[in-house]
Amino acid sequence: MKFMKTLATGVAIAVGLSGAALAADKVKVGFVYVGPVGDGGWTYEHNQGRLAVEAELGDAVETIYQESVPEGADAEAVLTQMALGGADLIFTTSFGYMDPTLAVAAKFPNVKFEHATGFKRSDNVSTYSARFYEGRAVQGLIAGRMTKTNKIGYIGSFPIPEVIRGINSAYIHAKKVNPDVEFSVIWAYTWFDPAKEADAATALIETGHDVILQHTDSTAPQAAAEKVGNIITFGQASDMAEYGPLPRVSSIIDNWAPYYIARTKAVIDGTWASTDTWDGIGAGMVGIGDISSAVPADVRAEAEALRDSIASGAYQPFTGPVNKQDGSVWLAAGETADDGTLAGMGFYVEGLTGEIPN
Amino acid sequence: MDFSAINPVTLIASLIVASTPILLAALGELVVEKAGVLNLGVEGMMITGAIFGFAISVTVANPSLAPGLQPWLDPWMSPWMAPWLGMIGAAIGGAFMAFLFGLLTQYFLSNQVATGLALTLFGLGLSALLGQGYVGLKPPSFPKLDIPALTEIPYIGPMLLNHDYMVYVSLLLVLAVWYFLKFTRGGLVLRAVGENHDAAHAIGYNVTRIRLMAILFGGACAGLGGAYLSLVRVPQWTEGMTAGAGWIALALVVFASWKPWRLILGAYLFGGVTILQLNFQAVGVTIPAAYLSMAPYVVTILVLVIMSGDRSSAPASLGRVFHASH
């Protein structure tokens, strides 16, 4: 038995060494996904980015990925395994991987890490995210114009700044075009659970909401809305065009490919450094999916004008006057929110009801 | 907060739909465990059923997807056939996965826990592979019970008597399983095998074959539960769409103390509190969302644990390997 063990260790070391030698000329890039690559939403788009890296850099890179990795402690094991497996650069693509990413990065100072949507960095951990709230502003405008019941439902995943920003941005812009609008938020406490997402959409529809916004990853709410009919939804993270022209009337499309390619190139060139990237519609990281024929031409034009003014930088979705939910002043007239406040946003703006769970 | 926005009729109707997948899967697992086998692969069998049912349903309803099959499909084109063929296919798909499990555990005497876990992983992978061409497609809608005289009964009609047929099939299955286990000779034999496989063997019953049949039934039920998700409840195909429903079904069997009627209670309670908490959130109830979110688990476990005070215990041979030489 002991002999077998020694032999096995020897073989493992030999395989490990030859693996390392082979990998030396290729940069190995790992991706950690929170859902399956076939979710049709968030993880799907990250995987499209991975495929773009392979297409662009060809033989210079090797990519690996792991799907449906739970957020929290389990992620540490997956990350450690990837780092031990010779990965040079690892993208962790969900908010809940934040602390595991930093913990593993501290143990592997030579491996570069990139954490999506987080705010903690170190020498070998960068953060990157997209300004989805810019897209939410466009959705809010369309939602406010299109609702007949004046009740808009929002399926939230977890009460984190990322999601709260989206709710606030959508609400501000819906309210601007329709002062009677009310928002109801359901916290699903999951990124990916099609049955629960569909149930949440159904609950909102049955309680009189005729526009559903979602911040969960699957297309299930679209299917639930389609089943009922006369409901409006928006594609999330991915275009979800297969549910157009109704219920899906537009979408936010995440485009990670240029960023993933640039960062992988930086590792190949040896120029990689820890940074914080936060791009929006202007830089092309956030795309607004085609506004469907179900939307009247004037609303469509209005939405496109908003999109273009955000893209050019002429308008910032969080521009005062905006009060917090408790009535205190957050932004004075003409004042715009700074990135620091936005990154850690933990409050609703005035007019939203309900409390944000802790 | 506006409770009047919650319509109890649609609430109960949604609750039943939300409960049916886990009820079906748990019912199958109950029979398997009554025969003394622990199959932890419910999740894998469910998701396999989900894609089998979805793929077959969609293909039959849209012959253009499979031109080669068209001449065969034409006679089956009635809107009735596509969903039902899907359900039958899902049951076969689930039973196929269960057959692999049965083969490994009953004939090659592999460890049931490890084999069940492997079955879940295998099912998730296999379904993702099979489902690649089916993302974003819409399944044909499932036929509903629609007898005007019944459906028009105020409240009761839309609440209970206007569901898709699978809801009633699932309840009839519970009834059938209860009757089979309690009143038939076959049920007695199956329970004997689960309680003491050596004794059952000694008086001449073929333990392995009886267990294999129970395992196949369990797989078929799990397949139906999965297909109910992809064809009725969501309805769409998404990779990994069972998202843990199989594990809830497994837990439910234990908390229902292996009694079919308690499964209905447990499944409807779990589905009910899930739907209720979503509706509460939708109308802005001020209970913190975190508590609402955990409520289905807490309430279901609490009620079933209190009910299991009558000391019903697991089948005595549950999870033990049987070999005729012992």
C-alpha cells in the first residue's frame, strides 16, 4: 500500500511537471461561473467572452472553466484547484466570489485574478464591472411609458449594491415619465433557479403588475410572462431575443469579450496590473438590445435618445435632485453621484417602498 | 401593503402547480426507499426527464425540427399528443437513468450513495448536452381540465378543477401508491423486501428484481416531475433548471416518514409557503424578505417533524447492499 502511494505521488509529480512544462508557452485562463453556460443570461455572456478570447488569441491561450460554482466557501476550493492546475489568470464572475477570490489570491501571488462586480482589490486582484444601471435607466423609461396598471414588478436576486443601483435607476426613470408608477421588489435569494424565477414573475403578474424587470440570470420570467400574455419584460444580461417582440421589448446585453481579450493580452505581454474597470454603454460593455415593434415609435425614440445621451456622457442616470427613501437629500439639483457612493449603494431613493433586507 | 391584491384563487392555483414537480419526484423516491434502496440521484433523473419531455414535446409539435421524422409524426399532430408523448418520454428517460443506477447497485453491488450522487452529476451533464438545441424554444401548452360545469363553480372551480391534467395524474398516482403499498400483495412483498431483504429472500422472493422494478418506477416519477417543470411550470428548457428540486424531494420523503399522504401535505406546504412568500413580497408585506425566503423550509420541516411523533421509522434495510449469497 505504501509503495502504491509513493508510486502514485511520483506519477502525480511527473504529470504535474510535464503539465507545467507544456503550459509554459500557453497562457492558461480560468473562468468561474455561478450558473450553467446555457442559462441564456449572465453566465452565457461570460462564456461568450471566454470563447472570444480563444478565437482572438488562438494557440497563445488555453481556457478552462467551471460552471455552477456556489458562492462562498465552496468557491475557494474551485479557485485553489484552478490555481494549482496552472492557471495564469482567473476570472471570477459573480459578486459572491469576492472574499474567496481575495483569500486564494493571497496564497498564489503569481496568479492574476479578476473579480466581476466586486469592490475589493489587491496586488494580484483586479475588479471589473459594467454600468448596468445605465441600461436600467432605459428600461425604466420604457417600463414607465408602457405600463397600464402603473405597477411594475422587479425580481431581485440578492440585496447587493449592484442590484440596488439597478432598482433605483429604473425607478427614477420610470417615475420621471409616469409619476403614478409603483415598484414592487421580490427578493429571490438566488441568481439561478428557473422554477423560482418563474414563480416570482407569476406572483407579480397575479398581483397586478404588467411590467416585469429581472435581475436574475435565467429566461424563466420571460417564459412565465409569455404564458400569461400582455406582459412586458426585458432581457437580462443577454438579449433573450427569442422572447420578442412580446413579452421581451428590449434588453441589457453584457459584452465582456473586449475586456477579457485585453486582460489576457496584458498577461501575455507581462503588462497586467491590478485595476478597477467600470464601463457602460459608451464603452460598449453594456449594450441595449433592439427595442421591439411592441413599443410605440415615440417611446422607442425617447428611449434611444436617453441611451445615446448616456453613451455620449451628456447625461448621468443619477443626476440630482434625488432624495433618499427617508426624504433626506442625496443629490442636489444638477449634482451627479460619484462612483464611490454608487459602488456601495445600500439605500433606496425616495418613492420606493419596502425595506432592503440586510 | 395591500393584501387585497392577493387573489386567494390564483394563489392556490399557483401553489398546486409549484408543488407538483416535487410531489411526483418524492413519490417515486418513496417507493424506492420502501423497497430498501436509497437513490440520491433524484435530481439527475428529474433533469433528464425535463429535457426528454421537452425535446419530444417540442419535436412532435414542430415537425420542421426533425424533417426525417415528419412522415411518422403527422398522425400524431393533434395538440393533445405532443405534451402527452413528452410526458411518456420523460418517464422513459427518468427510468433509463434509474436503470443505470439499478444495474450498478443491484447487480454490480456498488455503493448506493456514491452511485446516486454520480447519477445526479451524470444527469446534469447529459441533459445539458441533449438540450443544446432546445434553448429558447416554446413547448406546446399542456391540456387543462376544462369541463364548463365544474370550472364555473365559484372559487372551487378555478382553484381546484381547472388545472392541467398532470396535477390530477400526480394525485391519482399518490392514491395508487398508497393503495398498492397498503392493500395489495405486491405492496406487502415490496415492503418486506425493504424491511428485511434476507427474510424476503429466504421465503423465495427475488429481492433484486423487485428492487429494480421499484427503482424504475422511481425514475419514471422523477422524470415526470422534471418534465412538469420544463413543460408546465416554467415552461422552457434551461440547463440545470431543476436547481435542487430533487434534493428537496429526497428530504420530503424522510420528513413525510415514508407515508404517501404526508407527501401531499409536505409538497403542498412547501410549494404553498414558497408561493405565499413571493406574493407577500409582491404586495410589500413588511416582514423582512430573508425570513419570508426561509419560511418554506422551516414551516415544512416543522410541521412534518411534529407529525412524525408516531415513531414511524425508515425501512430497516434502507441503503443496505443485498447479495443472495449472504
